[in-house]
Amino acid sequence: MQMGPEHLVIAPIVIPLVAGALLLFFDDRERRLKASISALSAAALLAVSIALLRISHYGDGRVAVYLLGNWPPPIAINLVVDRLSAIMLVLTAVLAIPALLFSIARWHGAGPHFHTLFLFLLMGLNGAFLTGDLFNLFVFFEVMLAASYGLMLHGSGPFRVRAGLHYIAINLAASLLFLIGVALIYGVTGTLNMADLAIRIPQVGEDSRMMLEAGAGILGVAFLVKAGLWPLSFWLPTTYTAAAAPVAAIFAIMSKVGVYILLRLSLLFFGASAGASAGFGSEVLLYGGMATLAFGAIGVLASQSLGRLAGFSVLVSSGTLLASIGLVQGDITAGALFYLVSSTLTISAFFMLIELVERGQDAAANVLAVTMEAYGEGEEEEEEEEEVGIAIPATLAVLGVSFAVCGILLAGLPPFSGFIAKFAILTAMLNPGGLGEQGVITPASWWLVALLIFSGLSALIAMSRAGIRAFWAPVDGSVPRVLLIEIVPVAALLLLTLALTVQAGPVMRFMEATAGSLYAPQPYIDGVMEAPRAVPRQKGGEE
Amino acid sequence: MELVLSLAIGVLVSSGVWLLVRPRTYQVIIGLALLSYAVNLFIFSMGRLRTNMPPIVEPGVEIDPAAFADPVPQALVLTAIVIGFATTALFLVILLASRGLTGTDHVDGREP
């Protein structure tokens, strides 16, 4: 047994699986131990995904393929890492660490097996980003969803159970659509390997093309439910609001899984070289995305509570991404990828911040906090304030600054990364032929420009109103007691968006390279189809 | 045989969809179960219907694909059954929790 770098590809699936299973053997009361094991494995995930990112980026678009069972491709299961999957892996790990740290302060004790479920969710997410065939995508989707059902209900209570019931029913129905779509595609093409499908789809005859497109459409609906396309998105704000804060923080990337798959499959299957089916479904993404964006922006304006505001912000982010992907233009997709990273970090931080802010507003709603800190203990706590909690006067200031930063990011104003992301998308949209070239801007693009700016304005209005209500309006509002370990994850995520702004040049170049390889998928297809099989080592042979 | 199978799938899907949009949680879960049976049959039929054909080839023998049943949909169905079973069981737990917490079996947790 020798662990070579080629085995790194499967590590993002194996690490959370093993760690999550290991945690089942410990009693739930050993929280410190469980928390350190899961935080360690999340850190290992981050290291592995960054290594994979380096491999995929400096390999000139070459993809790393891992053949499970060592069958020749396209038979059997394989895992594929290219730039897009690598950046999604890194994003998942980057979100996982703050969410785990945040949960250590309080939430991971609110119910059984929090860390195991969390790690299995990471495994499902990573698997969905890595897999190279449609059926394993289904399997990893189900792993992810099954874990998310448990996490969604973490902390229990009637509100969560009610929202969870709807969430599970909708996702089970969507999974059935997923299977129907996969079966139809298999029935027409006889393969489920994504690279092999990309080769076979242009050769599909005229008589079975309708079946294939029906299959792809049904499959797409399953992902659109996940991504939250209007009118399939009514479950999303309620579910995300009901989930516990660290859970909602990691759920922020779950809606992006749908976006990721749609981006990958629509360009791989129905890209420019797909013959008669080229561009299939892009209008649905464009107009559906615009409707989602409008719905989300209005929802943000109408939200009375911070939780729903954040839930509708997820829809705004999904709508922006889907509509930008629907325009099928390389530089817009690059901007959209930048937006994906920036908005996911923002929304994740925002969900955690909301919990801290609302803690001060409504003490009765937070029974957990009251039980954990009986009034008599306050005197003793003061002394060790330096170690576990931050000084009380600074709490409101820190929360207020973080809230303002979140507002700026959601609205897409300078100097943070939300501005750069939207600017990149808008610039690309208004210069369809390239910068400084003459090109015709379609009416759909104009509409999208208007909607993007409107959504930013609505986020700004809603956030200012919510901020005034939370920080300025209460005359005798109690100051929330915030632990250092709770504010550090939020601050870290927000600092990351600042780092994205400072390093916007290199990041944007990476996103452009990613978009470029998505629009020219031949290296991906060749990389998978010609992946070398591992040579079985002779028993007792040297070296 | 094609007619019988497609009729069976059609009946299962229509009953499943009807039950899925009913207001009681028990109806919803039965609807989901019926739908998943229909989907499993559908996946199976996508490997084309063949009777008395082996799905496994013998090594070293000249292979005529027409004389074999497609093994891939069978493997897919098996996986789909297992996953569907697990998620239905999980849904059942939530259903009971909801019944206990809200005191009603309405999907919205309260009587209209």
C-alpha cells in the first residue's frame, strides 16, 4: 500500500466518510472530542482540496481521473477533477470550517449526531462535485440529502419539523424525477458516463432525439428544484430560515450544487458541438433565472425577519447565477463563477450573523441560551471574559460592522467582492463581442442588467431597514452575549471576501480559465476516455 | 408485455401523483412509495424488455449482445430501491414527529 498523489482525488470522499463513521462510536456527551475530530477532518479536506486545485490549475486544463475498480473508462465508476470541481471542493471546505467552529459554541449540543451528519453532508457534496457519471451523481445527491434531512431537523421544535416535512417531500419527489431523467438518457444513449455521453449525444438519431431531450429536461428539473428556480423555490426560504444557524451556513452551498451540475452538464452535453441539440435548455435557465431574481428581490424587500431576508438572498444569488449561465457566453460565466464564490461566502456568514444579532432582540426565543447561562453565573464569567468571550461594549460594534459588511456584499457595492462579481457579469453582458468591440446587446441582456441592479438596490434597502431596526431602534435592548468562537467564523468569512477583492486579478484569471475549459470540453472528454489504468503491482516485486 | 408494463407504470404514477397532492401526511408517503415503484419499473424497462436472457457474459466466448439482457438497469434499480426505502423510512419518522409535535396529520401542521 503506497499512497501516491493520484489517490488524493478520492480523499475528499473518504476523509469525511471515515471520520463521520468513527464519530458514531463515541457517546454524544464527548462533545469536545467529537468536535476536534470533525474540525481536524474539515481542515484535512481544505488541505486536500487546495492541493487538487493546484494540480488542476497548473496542469493546463488536464483533468485528474480516478478509476475506482480500475476498469477501462467509460465502464464503471470514475471520479474526475477539473478546475470547476476543484474550486467547488475548496469552497465547500472553506465553508465547513467556520460552520463547525460556530457550532462548537452551542449548537452541536442541541441534538444527537450533529458532527456525523455534518461530515456525511460534506461527503455527499464532495462526491457530487467529483463524480464522472450520472448515476453516482444520484447516489451522492441522496447521501447529501439524507444528511441534510437530519441536519435540517437538528434542534427539533414544531417549526423545524413542519418546514422539514415540506423540504423532505419536495426533495423525494425531485429525486424521483432525477431517476426518470437518468433512465431516459440511458435508454437512448446506453451510457451514463458524462464524458461518454458528450461524445454520443451529437450522434443520437432524429427519431430518438425527442426522448433524449425529454430525459435531459426532466433531469434538469430535479437540479432546478435544488437550485431554487422560480416557481420551484417556495420551499427554500422557509427551510433555510428554520434550520439552525451553522446548518443554514453550510446549506448555502447546497443550492449551488444544483447550479454547478446545470453549468457542467449543459455545457458538456449541449455545448456548441452538440449538433442539433446545441443550446438546449439555455432559454429556460435565462428566463427562469430572471424570474427567480425578480421573485427573490421582491421577497427580500417584503421580508420582516432577518432569517427570511437571508432565505430570499439565496434565491437572488441562484437567480443571478442561473440567468448568467443561460446567456451561454464565456466571460459572463467567468463572472458568474466569481459571483458564486463571493455570494456563497456572504450568505453563509450572514446566516451565522443573524443568529447572533437576533439573540439580543428576542430573549424568549432563545431558551437554549437562557438555560446555558443562568443569571447567577454571570459574575464568574466576567473574569474569564478574555479567553472565551469578547468584551461586552465591543459586541454591538463588531456585530454592527459585520452586518454592514454583509449588507454591502449583498447589495454589490464597492469595496467588497460582491461589487467585483456583479461588475464582471455586467461588463461582459454589455460587451457581447469583447471589450471595446461592437456587438448587439439582446433585449434579454438589458432586462437582466436592470434586474441585477434592482436586486442590489432592494438588498440595500432591506438591509438598511433591518439594520436600523436591529441596532438603532431598540431603546433598552439587551446586548447579546457573543463568544469569540462565534464571531471569529463570521469575521473570517467576511475577511475572505475582502481577500477576494484584493486578489481579484488572479482569482478572475482562474475563473476565466475555468470558464474557458467548460466551453471547450474536449480535454475533459479525452482526459476521461483515455485515462490510464493503474498497473497492478506484482506481489513481492521490488519498487 | 410492453402494454402490461406501461399500463402498470401509468396506473402507479397516476395514483402516486394524486396521493402526493393530498393534504394528509400518510397519503403523501403512500403516494411517494407508489411513485418510487413506478420509477423503478420505468428504469428497468429502459434496458429493453427481454425474457429468459442471461445478464452475465461468459469470458472467452464470442458475444452477441442481442442474446443478453442489459445488466446496468438492473444494478441501477437495485440501488434506487435501497435508497428509496431508506428515505421513505426517514420520512416516516418525520411524519410521526410532526404528528406528535403538532397534534394533527395535516401536511401544514394545522387544520385548514
